Amino acid sequence: MTGPVVSVAGAAAAPAPFEIVVTSPGGFAASGALTFANARRARSEGLHALHTSTARELQVDCGGITRSDSAGLAVLLDWMAVMKREGRPLCFANLPPALLAVARISGVDEMLQKGV
């Protein structure tokens, strides 16, 4: 016989999965966790979204990113590199403090904040 499911106070809930959605022509919002666990999928989904936009200039609002690590930073830098090669300016808005801290340690915080 099983009883009701009880959540433990203070137990960490699973982070929301990464998602990127179109918010306007050339505008996107990223949300959820952007970590080593989902970096490959997030890279692919992000590039797909960016490539489907017909706008020349692109912006990703990162205010919804709930958790990140160095792999998440690598994803954002990769998006920048791909868009730069294609001649399409990309910038990020509302970068979470934890992501900026990893970028600062890596020496890429200024580039990440200015975009390409």
C-alpha cells in the first residue's frame, strides 16, 4: 500500500528544461537551465531558432535562464560565433549574474555583453 507523495521542505526541484522562443522579429527569449546536461540540445535549438528568423539583427533575452555553467556559456558564445560568420549581429539582454560571473572568469564578459 502506498501513501501520498510528500515533498520535503527545502528539497531542490528539478530545473526547468531549456527553451528558446520567438518574441518578435529578431527577438528571442531563453529560459530554463542552460548547463552541461543540455548544452548540445540547447545549442541546436538556439541555432535553429536564430536561423529561422528573417531579421538581420538578433537579440536573445536571457533573463529566464535559471541555472547555467561553463557549458551554457559555451553555447551562447557558439551562437555568437555562428551569427558573426553569417554577418548577422547578435546580442544578449538580461544575462543572469551567475552566467556573467563565469564569463568574467573566462575573460569574455565584455564580449558577451556587447554582442557581435
